[in-house]
Amino acid sequence: MNITMIGTGYVGLVSGACFSEFGWNVTCLDRDADKIAALEDGQIPIYEPGLEPLVARNVKAGRLHFTTELKTAVRHADAVFLAVGTPSDPHGRADLSFIHAAADELADALEGFTVIVTKSTVPVGTGREIARRIRARRPELDFEIASNPEFLREGAAVEDFLRPDRVILGVEGERAAELLQTLYRPLALLQKPMVITGLETAEVIKYAANAFLATKITFINEIADLCEKVGGNVQDVARGMGLDGRIGPKFLHAGPGFGGSCFPKDTRALVQTGQDAGAQQHIVEAVVAVNEARKAAMADKVAEACGGALSGKTIGLLGVTFKPNTDDVRESTALDLVPALQQAGATVQAFDPVGMDNAKPLLPDVAWQEDAYATLEGADALVLLTEWNEFRGLDLARVKHLLAQPVVVDLRNVYTPQEMNAAGLDYYSVGRPPMR
Ligand code: NAD
């Protein structure tokens, strides 16, 4: 079976490498010639645990190829996956220009029967629109359209692709259904469910799933605010809730608001889709608004910990990626928090294990440091923003010694108030009483 991935980013590269691991012959295509040249040179353009050996192994076995040449990449393809970006447009809708451009290029290049699959997250109706565009350009072309949304998480992407909770296949015709089931057959041993639906349903499933997870996070964040006011402990509340099998413990970690390359844009897009369709998504609208306000409020939280004002203060920031184990900083809370701190008069010095290269152009006035401890030197407060493993076991005596003021703002609730207090540090976290 020959598969082509159009778009070799976080999703396209991981999916392509994993399909080749299943034994299929995969070509990953991107229009970014530097990215393809790097991959051909054995370099992985993103940070994703486990990806490098997976790519190397399958390239060596002759099952994984990289190219910028569309015509040769799709000529013998049984299935072509669209894995290009679908960022927000200025109104919050999904910008489908990459998808449409790729579909048009594909229409001009295809030969013989092909299944065209959207792996990108696309609003409901997009699959049908792609089919219409392709038919308009090439009325004689034999193809079927399908939707196979991706649920992998950055930072655990390889594992998620190889062991998914489920595979969603939105199909129109028999041939696409059969081909996609064959493609994913290697997962049969794991007994992972395949949900086979129509195109529209598959497209809605992806947005509904992401919006639900974003809602869960936002819900516990508001409960954390309540805990702060009334003297509760949100971690105990989350545990007490999550042990209920109907609720479950995941995505109940209070924090600084969700960021990343998916939840913010996908919740905004779902809001727009609902409005366009005349089925307003009130809950998701509230989630978007509450989360935006929360991200904006984090600088005030830091100011409060610093005695009310940030002017002239130095903040030592640990972590700028939107979560650990990725170099992705798209819509990371750091992109809201750092400028807000600076605007309030603070100087920010920061460190992230792998995210600094991506963050530097977006956060130009930060003093970037070599490691966590250098970041704390002379700072009036330590702000822990991303819970990388290496920030979970800091030597607290050293932290106290390095800081100019013994103030820690832990926006991920990594530490306990007791251990911080024992180390002589004033400790502010999320949804738990401060310890001074
Ligand atoms: P990305 O920006 O990392 O990768 C997209 C790639 O597509 C880029 O390398 C770009 O150069 C390439 N591209 C754009 N137009 C092209 C064209 N016409 N021909 C060839 N290449 C082209 O994006 P991503 O994070 O991999 O996300 C891709 C899609 O998958 C999005 O719709 C996203 O919502 C969805 N998704 C992402 C994740 C995630 O965790 N990143 C998870 C699930 C779903």
C-alpha cells in the first residue's frame, strides 16, 4: 500500500512515520524545502520523544521517503492524507487556505483511483467542499473522500498514534472504508475500536472531543478560583470528583488556562461553525471567553505574589512551551504572560529545555538563560509555567539562596505548600491557599 502525507508537520510526520512502521510505503511531502532537506539529512525538525529512531528505522528500511515533488509523490498513492495546518483566521474561523491549496494541487496531480483523506482538523463540511473542488477541476478523476481526524498529543505523539484510544473513519464509499480499515489493521491486535461514520459526523467528532476536553480544563480552573476565595484545595476537589467513574480524573488539573496549537483554535472554530449553522455553542463560547480572561489574569496573580506591583521587579520564568515534552509554543500561555509582565514594568529572565528557539522571535525582550537555576538568580519571584520533569525536583534550598525574594508562583501545582514553606519560600499556586 502506498500512502502520501501532504504536510510534514507535527501530525504529518508522526502519522507518516507510524504508518511506515506498520509496514506501508509512505511518502511525506511538504512545500517547506528546508524541512524536507533536513529530514533527508536525518534531522528531525520538531522535538517529539521517540520520533527520531522511528524515522531513522523506517527510512533505512526503505519504507519512508521525503519530497517536495507533488506529482511523483501522489502518482502511485492509494491514499493521500491532507495534514496541513488549519490555523485561526482573524475572526476565529479555521483558515482553510492551506487545505484548499493542497486540494487544488492534488487535483491537478492525481492519476488513477485515490482515496483523499483529511487528517487535519477541519470544520464540518470541509470534506465535501474538497470533493467539490476536485471534481470541478478534474471531472473525470476517480477518487473517494474520507475523514480520519487525528487525536495524538504533542509530547506523546508516537505512542498515541501507535496505541490510539480509537480510530475515527468518516467515509462516503465502500472503497475508502475498505482501504482505511486495511491501513489501520495493524492496530487490530490491540483491539482498538474503529468508529465508522459519515463524513460530517467524523468532522464533528474531532471538534466535539477537543471542545469537551477544553471545557473540562476550564471547569476545574473556575473551581480553582472558587477554592482560592473560600479556602478549598482544588487538587483534593479534583481527586474527589475524578474518582467518580462517570467523571474520570483526566483533564482536571487546574492551571493558567489552556494554550497550544489545537484547543484555542479548535474551540474558536467550533463557536463559529455553531453560529454559521444556527446552532449556537453557548458552553464552548463561555469556555473560550473564560480561558482568554484567565490567561490575561495570570500577570495579576504574579503581581499579587510580588506585593501588588511589578514595576522594577525581575521575574524568573521556568517553561515557555504550552506543555512539557514539546518545542511547540503556539498560543502558549507564555505568549500572554510575558508581555503582560513586561508591560507592568517587570524584567523577565526565562528558561525552557527545548522551547527557547521557537519562543525567542515571539518574546524578543526576554533574557534567555542556560538552565533553571541561572533563571532564578536575583529574581524577585520564580514563576513555574510549564511542568517539565526537570522543574519538578528543584533543590529548594538552592532556589531560596538564588532568589532575591523568597517568592514562588507555581501555576501548575507541581509542589506542595508544605515543602515550599519548609524551605522558607512564600508559595502561591492555583486553587490552593497561599503559604507565606
Ligand atoms: P504544522 O504547522 O506542524 O504542519 C503543517 C505542515 O503543512 C507545514 O510543514 C507546512 O509547510 C505544510 N504545508 C502547508 N501547506 C502545504 C501544501 N500545500 N503542500 C505541502 N505542504 C504544506 O501543523 P500540525 O500541528 O501538524 O497540524 C496539522 C493539522 O493537524 C491541523 O489541522 C491541526 O489542527 C491538526 N492536529 C494537530 C495536532 C497537534 O497536536 N499538532 C493534533 C491533532 C490534529
